[in-house]
Amino acid sequence: MMLDTALSLERFAWCAGRHADLSVQNVALASEPAYVSVRNRFSATLTESVTCAEDGSFVTSWGYRLGTVDDVEGAAARLAFLLAALPA
């Protein structure tokens, strides 16, 4: 079965948005590659863009693997930790 990258990124954005200190800035599903941009609500510099690789991994713009589509909540929690945000 082929991975639905857009659906995976939408799920990631929803899970990331549940964290009190995170704000989803952009869900760019039509761009190449598709990505979700998330930032810490209290800092203009704590931001990250996340893509979904063909193997189902969520990857930051600097190459850090957050997790997979099998555990979207866990991947979003790792991003929250990296951006110094409170848990969901």
C-alpha cells in the first residue's frame, strides 16, 4: 500500500496543534516536498518544518527523524520537546 503523505502530515499537524505551547503555522501539502511548519507560541525563533519521507518517517528540516506514521502522536511529542513546549 502506498503512503498518503498529505494525510500523514495533516495528522501530524493536528497532533502538534494539541500541544499547549505549539502553533501550526503552515500546512503546505501542494509544495514539493509537502511540509508542516510549527513554532513555539512564545518564541519567534523556535520553529521547525517537518516533512514525511517515503518510508513513513517524519523528518525535520535539519534531518532529525521524529518518528513514523505508526506513532504520529509520539512524533509530534518529540517535536514539542525539541521546541521546548509543554506536553499535550
